[in-house]
Amino acid sequence: MKIVIIEDELFTAEDLASSIIELRKSYEIIKILPSIKDAKNYFSQQDDYNLIFSDIHLGDGLSFEIFKSITVKAPVIFCTAFDNYAIEAFKANGIDYILKPINKKNILEAIEKFERLTEPAAEINPAMAELFEVFKSKSAEKINRSILIHHKDKIIPIKTDDIAIFFIRNESTFIIDFAGKMYPIRESLEDIENFISAKFFRANRQFIINRKAVKDATQHFARKLIVNPTISFSEQIIISKEKTSPFLKWLQNI
């Protein structure tokens, strides 16, 4: 059984691959794809695979974009951190999932479901367009989520759409809003990524920036970019060369 994994975090991909092989010695991980672009290129040229494990949020967009444009030859098991509302969409469309953080029990259950599948893989693909719209809708809903700021003796709700930048300073997480006010928050950037909308971009390990906070970007050495924010911000936000292309697409599409 030949498996393809679509995952932009190498450690997560390797951990998933190791768990699959441990659970099924006869399975083979033939490819790990880190982006939508790489996946489209691969699936347009290859068809010798039996099952796909795919993360939803990749560095260059939602993985549903892959399956909308490429007819894959195998079922897909998604790995997702989305809430139960979105998970119900998977169940209704007959596509299995693994809820993050991933564990071997969930992987085994997903594999066993795959092994019970009898419908042709081609019948799975038409559901991707509908699922893509569901997740775009869910991303839009997230704009109305709020962060709770614990400031002195007050708890202040601030809508994520009013936040210009999430960032780390001295191992603590902060926000700065469009009025230039800065507050510490309790969530990590990884926590924040799970509920913010597509209007935000994870620039690097230190910054998540709102599209409205991007004035422009300046070319930097080694094919990197420096983001120039619309607000006064003392720290330099650098986009790595690996993230330059996804960042520019994000700027163009959001």
C-alpha cells in the first residue's frame, strides 16, 4: 500500500509516517509533499499511490485547492485542528479525518475505515469543491472571534479583525492593534493560528500579521522580504525565501 503525505511541518509529517508504518508494516510512504504547489505538480505526473493523508492548512493555502484542480486516484484522510462543526462536513461527505494533535489510535481508526472503503476514489473527488466552500465560509466566520485581554483588573475583548500583529517578545505573546496599543495575551502563536481567518499570515515563528496591516514589502537579501506595516512597529518582520511565494499569493488574493 503506497501512501502520500501532504504536510508542511516536517516533524509532523515524519511522526505521522512513522506511526503509519508501525501500525501497518506493509504500507510504504512514497512521498511527503510540503505545499499545494508541490502536490499539484506531483499528482499531475504520478498515479501510483493508494491513499493520501493531507493536512488542511498549508503554508500556501487550504489543501482543498489541490483536489479541486487535480483528480486524485485515491481516497483522502484529512488531518485537521478544526472544530466539530467543520468535522461534521467530513462525515457527511464520507471522507475520514484525524483530529490534531494526532495519536496512533486515531490513525489506526482512519486506516481501518480506509480499508473498508469500497467506493471508487473518483467518487470522492466531487465532494472537494463543496468542502472547500465550507472551509472558506468557516474562515470568514473566524473574523468575528475575539481575544480576551487580561489588563490589570479588567478583561477586554478585542476582535481579531482589529488586531494588526500578533508577535512574540522575550518568550511572551503580544498583540498590537491598529490604534497602536500593545497588550500581552495568554495564547501562543500556534493556538492563534487555529482560530484566525485567512486574512492573517504567519510570517515566521515570531509574527502573524493582518492583511490590513501590510503597507508594502521590500526586497531583502537572499530572496527574503521585509514587511512594512501600516502602523508604527519597532520590530522587523522578515519573510523567508521559502515563504515569499505563499506570502505574495496571500497579498494578491486576500
